[in-house]
Amino acid sequence: MRDTARKIEEKYFSNLATHVEFLPVEWRSKLTLDGDTVDSITPDKVRGLRDMLNSSAMDIMYYTSPLYRDELVKGLQQELNRLYTLFCSRNPEFEEKGGKVSIVSHSLGCVITYDIMTGWNPVRLYEQLLQKEEEELEDRWMSYEEQRLLEELYVTKQRLREIEERLYGLKASTISKPPVLKFKVENFFCMGSPLAVFLALRGIRPGNSGSQDHILPRTICNRLLNIFHPTDPVAYRLEPLILKHYSNISPVQIHWYNTANPLPYEHMKPSFLNPAKEPTSVTESESVSAAPSPTTSPVMVRRHYGESITNIGKASILGAASIGKGLGGMLFSRFGRSSTTTPQTMETGKDGAEGDDKKATAAGSPPLPHSSSGFLEPTVELEHRIDFELREGLVESRYWSAVTSHTAYWSSLDIALFLLTFMCKQDQEDPDKSNLDSI
């Protein structure tokens, strides 16, 4: 990612004062977790594939385990803070000149980073469930003995809360609790992220406002961007968790890095996910002509973008990567350049935040009308688009790509341009800053 970003920076952003520095956050290898227990119980047959699963899917199992979750969270949190402190000590002008920090996370790293920023933990969810059960108990008919015991339990819990508050008050007066992260997150880029599934399983449901605050408050992070390849089996969309009808609206297509004069992302109109096929019966004709239901999402058709032979070559199999232990020379098809597996990347640079877009225009989320051009004429829309999809290459095998696309984000030139576009946006719009020193 560092190499590809340098190429893009030299080509498109050489006249800007902003410079983006990529700091790899390698936090996983320092954790002890179960030692070598899982390794010792892994059978030897197809060992390469098993090691790949142990080094990727196994982390999700670790994270859902109450025994190891805190170790994973603290490991990443401490490494983020350590790297930021080290960077600032070597670049003392960074904070003085208003340097900003963005985080690029991959896969489970997106979930862990989200939980660190928001302070979410399973105990909070458990307390909410207990409170809901208490409310349900109060609503049903009870015998005198049940009612007496419930009142006694309520008084005891109230007393316990008072004692806890006094204890925490004493601790707070003697020890000041440090912030979770030592920096404000400007942009949070998620790549190949299962975050939406985790949020859905935690009870997050679509609302009636188009604000990012529904899942990640702007006070914590200025901008959330979810990047995924269409065949990545681990990646999920976030926008339908905010407004339900966005399940029928296609994600924003990420531009090829060598596209001439690409349309700015904020000017791209949302469009419906309509199946591109000719109706073969009266019923099918009627269903195609009707607006898609806001509660269902039609199957997304394979897109063709009219790439030249040169671009097809660039989007085809160009490299190899190793995942886990023992995989060595397994070849990967890819949509960018040859891929490497870095668990997490933190970006630090004097980056600009994107200007305020127009707010949601209504408080409901009815089915959206669409024009004959296929573009949306929304009554409720997101303040900012969140889901961004990489373009599929024509020569890719979808099934092979499903195996390889999850690890190929790091060296994609398309993604490098996308990241730099958002982080350097303010400087691009404000040429008067060109006299500032780079950081």
C-alpha cells in the first residue's frame, strides 16, 4: 500500500502540500492467546488451507470468545497509541500544524477498531438485555410473592448502583482515565469488512435518518468509508443498516486509477440495482418495470465497464501472495497489483475533512421513485455515501476471485487513489495551502 500510494501521489498529488505517511500496525504477533494449542490440534492434510483458516477465520472465533476478546482489543489499542506517540516524537510539528489521522482496517480489524473507538463491549449488551427482561416482567401478571421479591431485587440493584457510582467517583478523583486513543480519527476506511454483520447481530436496525451517527457518531470519527470487492465473501454493506431502502441502491463504483477526468464521488448519482435482462413473460415484465421493494434486494448483475484490452490486462492475474504459514507460492488472481497481507494500516498525514454535504430531507424511508434513466430521485438520502465497490475485471473467474479478493486490497492502485482522494480533498479544494510545509 505504501508503494502504490507513492506512485499515485507522484502522479496526481505532487502539487499539494499534504503528504500521507503509512504506518503499518502489526499487533497480532505480540499476543499469546492460546499459545500453540490450536496449532497442535490441526490435522496435517491440506495443511496450507488449514493454516490460512487458522490465521484469518480463527481470529473471529478468538474475538467472540470472552476469554480472548479483551486481549485482542488491548493489543490493537496499545499498538495504535504507541505508533502515534512515536510518530509525533519524530515529527514534532505534526500536531502543531493540524495533522490528521486516518485508519485503514482490513477484515476483523475493522470490527476491533470500531469497538475501540466506540467503547462497545459485550457487558453493555448483556445489561441492556437484562433491563429488557425486567421491563417484560413488570408488564405481566404476578403473584404477591413474585411482586415482593421483584421489588426487593429492584431496591437491591438501586443500592448497588449507588455504591458503584461512589466507588467510581473516588477512583476518578485520584486517577484520571486516559483517552482510549490519543488521536481523533478523521477517516475510518474499512476494507473487506464484516462489521455490518457484527452490528446486525448486536441489534442495530435501520433508522429514518440518513446520518452516519446511527452507527458511528461524527464526534468519534468524521467519515466512515466501507470499501469492498464484489466477490469478497467476507465483506458486507453498511448503508442498509442506516436506511433500509439502500439495500436496493447500488454502492458507489470506485474509479479505475487511470480513468481520465473521473466524476467526483460526491457528484455521482445513486442508482437502483435493477436486473439487466429482458423479460420473458408478462409477470416478469411487470415485476421488472415496477420499482424494487425497499425490503428486498434483487440479485446484483455482473457489470461490464467496457475496459480496453490494456485495462483488462491490468485487472487480471499479475502476482502472488502468501497467507498464513506454509502457503508459500499459492497464486492469487487479483484486481490491482500483487497482494500482501498486512493486518492493519494506520494513515497519518495532514489530511482534510470533506465539507458538509446536504442533510437528509425527510424523516421517513418510503420506497424511492426512480426516473427512466435508472437514477434515483430520493426523498430520504444519506448525508454521505459509505459503501464503495471496486470494479470487477472482465477476465476474472468469480469463484477463484472469491478466494483471493479478500486479501488483494493492500496493493490495489485503485484503492490507493481512492484513499488519497478523500484524505487530500481539502487541500485540493484550497490551493492557497500550497505554501505550507509538508508533513
